[in-house]
Amino acid sequence: MTKPIKYISKQDFHKGKYYLKLDRHINTCLSLLFRLLEFNSECENEVKAKLDIEEHLIDFRLEQFGYYHQTLLSMIYDCYSLINVYDVNSYMRASGIEVTLGHLFENQRSYITFNGIVKMSSIFEYCRKEYEQTISGKGYYTKMKEKYSQLANSLELLNNFRNTIHSNGKWNFPFEKTKPDKLIYHLREGKQEIKSGEPFAYDHWQLYRLIKDGIELHKQLALSNEAVRIRKVRGTKNIIAVKLNFDINELLEKNINLNE
């Protein structure tokens, strides 16, 4: 026997304990996302200062932070849509779509979480492949994993969260014989073990730390590739950009013959 559908006005819904709890939950998520935006900006400024990239150059080591910024913004927009879930429900019902507020809320909340995991994991993977394909060659990421193991572990855990979304968040169903029985990660907050068939346990604070570690890792990728790069100049062709270890103007002032 199905439960009778209850109706509630917008004013009563927004005054209710359920909405107040939702509001605190979403505000926590927004606070973490704004922290990530700020941290991403700090990493971008650090890379820009250390590599001394001129404004007319389009350099992937710097441009990658723009991708992270836009992806985080899209997650913030999603969170604001959940705050306005009552209005969304009203619009859907006015369009002839029968949906309850609780069903819409649970689906939207799951969508936002899963979508955030997929978006950030995918953009990190894209940027990593860009380093391996055009900057440092194959196998480079493996070397970086050895050097920055804690950061790499966080990124791999985020990737496995993404990879198991289609399996209800569970790792290694019985028919997947090629996968190990369990995954073990040593993160900064301690050891995390994911056993076969068990759902991944995570919260928003953990996702915040995993994404932050992913941004930090790609900052290190940028700073570890400092010497010679093929970079685009705005409005023209690619050029080879070489980092000089001397001041060319100073040499000219000393009348040094550069042809000697």
C-alpha cells in the first residue's frame, strides 16, 4: 500500500526543520567549493610567479587552472539548484511531470554528488594525459606518483569513486574477476580500505580533500616542467619557448658578442 501524497506550501517548506537541515548541508558544500576555488587561484598564482609566464603566451601549465575553476563553478551552480528544489518541483509539475518533492530532492542530491566526482576526476585525467602526450612523455605520471604518493593516492581514489558510480558505488562485483579483491589507500587522514562488493564510504569533507590534492598534484606537475615548452602565442602560431638562465639585456649592455 502506497503512502498518501502530502502537499506543503513553499512558505511552510522553507520554515520546516527538513529545509533548515538541507540549507545547512548545502551551505557546507558551498563553503568547501569556495575554498577549492580560492586554493586553485593560489596554485595558479604560484605557478605564474615561479614560471614567469608572459601575458601573451598561452601556456598549458597555467591554463589548466582555468579548467578547474570552470568545473568548480559548475558544481556551485548545481548546489544552488538544490537550494531552490521547491521551485524546480513546481516548474516540473506545471509542465506535466509528476514528481514528489522528496523523490526530486534525493535524485538531485545524488546527481550533484556523482556529477561533481565525474567532472573533477575527468578534468584531472584530461590534464594528466596532456602532460604525458605533449609535455613530458609516456610514463611521466608514474614517476610523479612515486614522488608525490599521497597526492596520487587521493587522485586514484577519486577516479575509483567515478569508475564505480555505474555499479551503485560498489567495487569489484563477482563477475569482475580481473579486479583485486580490495583496494587500499594510505591518505593523509589515514588508511582507507575498500573491500569487494562493499559500497564506497565517503563524505563531502573527504571529497574536498581529494579534489584539493588533485589540484595540488597538477600544480607540482606544472612546476616540475619548467625548462622548454611548446607554447601558443595569442593570435599566431606555436613557438618554442626557452627559459633563460641569463638576462639578455644585461649581456647586450656589456657588449658581449653572442656569436662567439
